[in-house]
Amino acid sequence: MEETIDSVIRSIHNEFATTVVDHRLTFIELAKISELDSNSIRDMFNSLDDLYTVLFEEVMFKKIIRDCSTIEDLINHFFDFVSTNKSFCLNLYYQTLQTLRYETVIELMNNLLLRYLNGCTAIVRVNLITMYIGVLQEWFQEELTSECEGIRKRVLDYHRKTFE
């Protein structure tokens, strides 16, 4: 079963990395991409959101947090990943946009800040998370056309300024 899940994730990752998907995919379309029966995919994932969560965690998140020792490492790895995987990131963003649960994003960011910023107060974390979400949402909505380095600098500058 694990091997099949990996196969589905690899297939969808490859599709998202090479093709612009202009509509929300269905289980039937994902089955064609992964060359599996749609019922098999439904058995593995309760919903498309569950599938996209696994895709995010396995393809993106694990690569971003690898070898990070500071929050600045994490920010830099995120921007490096997005800039070299624009098609994949935009496709994942648009596939999850309608059902995006901000509570999940906020919880993930809060946990990362707790992990990398010892002693950071809740108010500071809320301010950072609000800024991160705003900047990233704006960047993704303009389809990552703004200069990556400019966005990265904006985030890092705000982050550094917060702790001066």
C-alpha cells in the first residue's frame, strides 16, 4: 500500500511539475495521471484534500525543512524550492485554494516558529504568521511573477526587523 501511495504522489508531482492544470482535478483525472483505478486512489485518500496534504508533506515540506537550523534557513529553503518548482507550487496552490484551511497553515507556521525561535512570544508569532501569509498569498495570486529575491528579501527584512 505504501508503495502505491508513493507511486500516486510521484505521478501527481511529475504532472504538476510539467503541466499547468487550469481546473480542479477529480479522482478520475488523478487516476489517469497515476495509471490507477480511481477507486483505489479513493481507498488510499479520503478526499482530494488528504491527497494534496500528503503531496505537500512528502514533496515540498520534507525538502524545505531538511538541514534547517534557523528560521532564516527555513525561509531561504522555502524560496529556493518555490523558485525552482514554480509549476508544481502553483498547481498545488490552485488545487487547494478553494478548500484551503487557514487554521492548518497557521498551525503549521506556528509550530515551525516554535521549533526555530525559542522563547518567541505568541504575539510575535501571530505578527510573523500574518505577514508570511499575506506576502505569500499575494505572490501566489500573481502567479509567482514577482522577483523571488525581492519577495525573499521582504520576508527576511521583516523577520529581522521584528527581532531588532
